[in-house]
Amino acid sequence: MTKVRDIIKRDIGVKVEGVVKVFDRASLATEIREYVVTDKIEEELKRIFDTFTYVSATLRRGGPVRDVMGIWISGFFGSGKSHFAKVLGHVLQNTPLDATGADRCIDVFARHLSDTPRGQDIRLRLGESKRGTETLVIAFEIKSRQSLSNPNSVGEILLSEFYRSIGLAENFVVARIERRLQRRGLLERLEAEYSAAFGVPWRSADGRDDLMTVRRRLAVVLPTVEPNEYPDDRAAKQALDDSFRHERITAEGRDTDSTESSSA
């Protein structure tokens, strides 16, 4: 007697997790290899990859940095939003699926696409992305990252997570200072001066992440690290107070009347 498992190409004995965790990579290889691309998903993927490759090419040609894209994924509970977002992100990043790096997301995922002109177009866009764009996936649970000072700012949360991902402070005001000093070759000096003055490492919970003390302590060390920008403690304190008090990130961009002049 023919059984159902005999007529289905894929192994139906594989355990299917009821909830997909976007930031969990333990089962990524299985999720990519077992993903089912329906006609509707393929239709949306074409729109996404057409836009993504166009925007990427525009930025490489020196186009405006605000000419970027965002995607809002909506659907009922259990409809596959998290699964789709996870797969999409790792396909764009072309994440390796094994320790050797022989199997990568784009090549494996492309096998799920149809042989229609639409599927072929997506394969071309994936090839363009693989050759010309370097993508980084930053996966996190937005609810857990909300700031009490500005809980409704999605832009602020996204920017903070980006800074965290490149090794800067979680607080975006502190991270902006770090990034400016980094560009000027002064970040290591800040770390050394801070540790010497206060006996705690800069990159620690008691250092840059302690928002109760970091503003006051920075006002002491910044005039030594960057005297042209902060001629004395008073000037440093005023600039820091303005930044921490007034600077916000909104959906429209940076909203500030701060005198602190660094940029992301």
C-alpha cells in the first residue's frame, strides 16, 4: 500500500517548530532547505528583491543615503511572519549553512523558486545581490529593547541595535561620540583615559553602559581626549547635557536641538 510519505518529496517526519525565533540560528539550515515558496510568497519576493537591488545599486553609485527601503510584514497569528522575515534576512545576507561555507542561503533558497519568468527574475536579482551587496542581519526582539525615555521610537531602537552590532555603546548618544572619536583615531585614548580616571573599563556595565554616571564622567575625560571639541569640563558638560536631554531619533530621522555635532 502506498503511504503518504512515499508520494511527498520532502521528509514529513521532520519536526516542525510551532514558533520560529528570528534570532535563533540553530535550525536555520533546516528552515532554509525546507522552506516552501508559494505563488503569493514568490510574488512578494520579486517586489522585495527588485527594490532591494535597485536601492543597493543607487547607493553604490553615490545616491542619497535616505533613498533606502523598509518592509512591514503583517498577517494573522501563526501565518508565518517571523519565518518569512528570518528566511528573507538570511537570504539577503547569504548566510553559510554549514561550517565549511559550501552551502549558502542564496544557492539553497534559489532551488525553491519556480521555473516561471518570475522565478527566473528573482534568481537574477539574488545573483546581483550576491555579487554586489554586502548585507548584515541584525535580529532582535523590539519589545525588549524599548527605551523608557523614548519608548515609541522604532528608529531609535533600530539605530541602537545597529551600534551594538558594530561594537559601540547601546545608548545612541554615547555611540555617536564613540563613532566620531573612532573616525578621528581617538577612541582607544578615551578608553584608556576613562579606565585610568575611574578604575573601570570603558566597555563594561560600569563604564559606558552605566547611564547614571557616564555623562558626568565623560565630561571629565573628554577635554583631555578631544580638547578642540571640548576645551574644558564646563563645555563638555554642556554639550553632553544638551545631547542627552534633547536628542531623539524619530521615524523621519534625527530630531534634536543639540549642540553636539556628530552624526551617524
